[in-house]
Amino acid sequence: MQIRAMLCAAAFACFAAPAFAGECPADQVGVNVTPPGPAENTGVTVEPIAEVNLEETYHIENRHLRMRRVIVAPGGVFGWHNHDTRPGTVTIVSGEMTEYRSTCAVPIIHRVGEGTTEAGLIFHWWKNNGAAPAVMIAADLPLQDAGH
């Protein structure tokens, strides 16, 4: 019976752990707990995938829904920015990215298959600390005339 309990615990640990992957640990959450990072993008290629003018189709004024492929070279940085008016989501397709978020006192590592949200009063920047290029798929709702 003890072996069965250990196997069940091990299986639970394997399947439960990813739910917390890529998130800020609860005891590290705060407001403006990480200083601003580099402002400029370096080693970053952004490729448009698709875009929908939400005003034309859904009568949502001044908004687009867009999806982009973001490729970050080893050591590359996607510079400090915010999402106060531009909510989004990101999924890591290949490689690994580290996010430095104003609301988290420690870096957040995002691995292949993980996703995260970018919304509200956060500022953040990303860095590829790995040896291989990282590829992210990002979808967001920029203001039509914001130039993001």
C-alpha cells in the first residue's frame, strides 16, 4: 500500500506542477518590485501573422486583434513596456524566455507550451537567457493609432 501511495503522489506531482509553471510565486507578488529593464529591443524579429480590424467587423472602435511571431536570439531582449491599454497573451513555441515583471520580485521563466497573459497595470521586459533562439506567438489588442 505504501508503494501505491508513493506512486500516486509522484504522478500527482508530475501533472500538478505545470499549472504553476511560468507564474510568479505568490510570496513574490507586489507592486513595482522589479526596476525597469532595457528600453530597446535587441536581437528581436517580429513577424506579423494575422490582423483583424475590430471596428469594421465588430464595431469595437479603434482596436485591432493581431497575432505576431516574435523571435528572440540568444541574449536578445524584448524591451521594457506596459499593457495598460493593450491586453495580450503569449505562448512559447520554442526555446525559453525569462520575463522580468514589475509585479514580481523574481524573474519568471517561460518554457515551451506555456502561456501567459499581459494585461493591466504591469510593466515588463523579456530576455532569452538560453543558447537557442526563442519563438513566441503573441496576440494582443492594440489601439489602432497607438503604433505599438
